[in-house]
Amino acid sequence: MIRGKRLPIAVGVAFVLAASVFPAAVQAASNPIPSDFNLQITPSPIVTSVKPDQKTQVPLKIRNGGSGAEDLRIETRAFTYNSKDGQVTLQDSTSPEVSSWVSFSTPTFSVSPGEWFTDTITFNTPKDAGFSYSFAVVISRQKEPKATGGSRLIKGSVAVFSLVNVDRPGATSSMKVVSFTSAKRLYEYLPATFNVRFQNTGNTIVQPFGNIFVARTATAKTSLATLTVNEKRGYILPNTSRTVNAVWNDGFAVYKADTNNVSGANKHLSIDWSKLSHFRIGRYTAHLVAVYSDGHHDIPIEGTVSFWVIPWRAIALFIVVIVLLWLFARWRGKRRTEKAVKRALAAQAAAHEAPKKPADNNTESKP
């Protein structure tokens, strides 16, 4: 049974910006810039709900996991999300929507190696605030090393994506399943991949989750597998869509990616004899049952898709082997028949050609 959670409906997705590595000389200074960059941020992502004309504070903890002291700064940045490919692009400018009412207790600070520093984010939400806001909180070095050639230094920063819902009248949570499909209609072997595309049709951020039940038929009372939908607990921004996938790989014979191949393009068939009873062949049905919260209740959404698992190459090989054995047996039987006929004909010919014995003449002539 799927059970949902009532969410404050505030979202964030955290990621570490790709650190650009370039040749540079360590700049001589009283406080040299460390050659490594390692920050740990919590909470990540930042999830909160605010009310109009009220002040809300969220503590943000930063730990320096590097080898030297770091002089850091914290600021907001805008970002864009592409619904088609799911790519998030961080902008160089601050977020104009929240820059006037989101502030930090310590915009610049220093952290020694192994130490934690707590910065407080203050949301002084205006009366005319909208329903939801999305932005990134970026922690970076106050000064970066200059590229002068020589040893290698890392220039990096950490971004925590923060999405905030405003609890005000008129806020609506609504979403739908745009599509629920199987990556293929016919699989030779597992895994089978299912793609669920959700679309946020409301003005607040939603977080769908649920299960996909794989069974022989749509009316089956028991399922062969239960897969988790949106296992990473991703959120969907208003007026955007997102595709999540689930993989069914519980089988006797399963294709697996080669671990030595970084791209994962090559695969090999793995057979687990302990799962012989899980040999998959035939038609299957996947039933989607997902939910999202509208702030008061969990709203269910469903979908169904059918697919086939046919190990056609193994079946073709089996048929070829059977045909070859049949042809061989037929040929061998024919050969035996031909040999038997030849032996019979030879025996018959030998019988006809055998010389007849002369008649006995024991009669003596009388004088």
C-alpha cells in the first residue's frame, strides 16, 4: 500500500558544480589558497515553506573537508530548467525574484579544516509574494588562484538548489501523468525499463512518488515485482514536466552492463541459476500507482502498459537444434533403410546364383 506524506511543499535539488581543473601556480600569500576544495553542506537540498509578510530563518551548515583554511562567500544565483532533457543550468547573475528578501547572516566567512560553520538564511517574505520560488545558494571562494602555469589547482564552488513555496490563498497543487511507457515493446531478456513523465499543472511544487506493479495480466491479484517510482524523490516545478524511470531486472537471465566499459554501451548476459524459477517469457503488464499531495490529501494517479519478454535468439537456436536433430535422425534412418535393402538384395542375388547339386545316379547296369 502506498502511503504519501503531507509536504510543506518546498523543494531543492543539490549538486556540486563541476570543478574546472587548470594549470596554475600556487600564489604566494600569507594565507595560501588550498590546492583542494571540499565542502559539505547540510541541509541539501534546502526545503522550506514560508508565509507572506513573515520572517523565516533556515540554518545552513558548511563543513570544510579540505586540507587548508577557506575564505568563502555565499550568495543566491538564478538557474533555468529544461523540461525536454532535464538539464539544469546555473546562471552567473543573482536571482532577481528573491534578491531583495533573501539574506544571509554572514555573507563572507572563513572555515578552518575540519570545522563546521553555521550561516542563517533569512526569508523576509513580502506581502505580494507569489506561490513558489526557485534559486540556488552558491558557496564559493572569495578569491580564486590565478592561472600562471605550473602545479594544478582546483577552482570550484558548491550550489544547493532551493525551491520555496509560499503558503498563501490560491496556492494549488495539481499534476498529471503525460505518459507511462515501456522503453521497448519487446525485450529479449530483462531488464525492462519504464518511463513515467509527470507534468505539474499547478502553481506550487509537487513531489510525486509511488510504485509500479509488474504482473502477468492487468487483473492479476498478485504481482511479480514492485518497483519504486521517483526513488530519488525529485520535485517538479510549476509549468514543467519531468521524466522518471524504474527498472525491472529480477530474472533468471538478465543483461548487465560491462563494468569495464565506462560508457555502458557493451553488455553481457548474466545467468543466475538460483533464480531459475524466475525465467521470464511471455506477455506482462505494468501498472502504475503514484500519488502527490495537494496540501490536504494524497491524490492518486494511475497508468498501465503491456510488454513482451521473448528470448527469441535462444528459441531460434532451440528450433534450429531440433530441426538439425530431426534431419540427422531422418538421414540416419534413411541410411539404415538403404543398407538393409542392399543387404536383402545382395542375399537374394546370392541365392539365385548359387550352383545346383548334380542328381545322384546309383543305378548299376545289368548284363
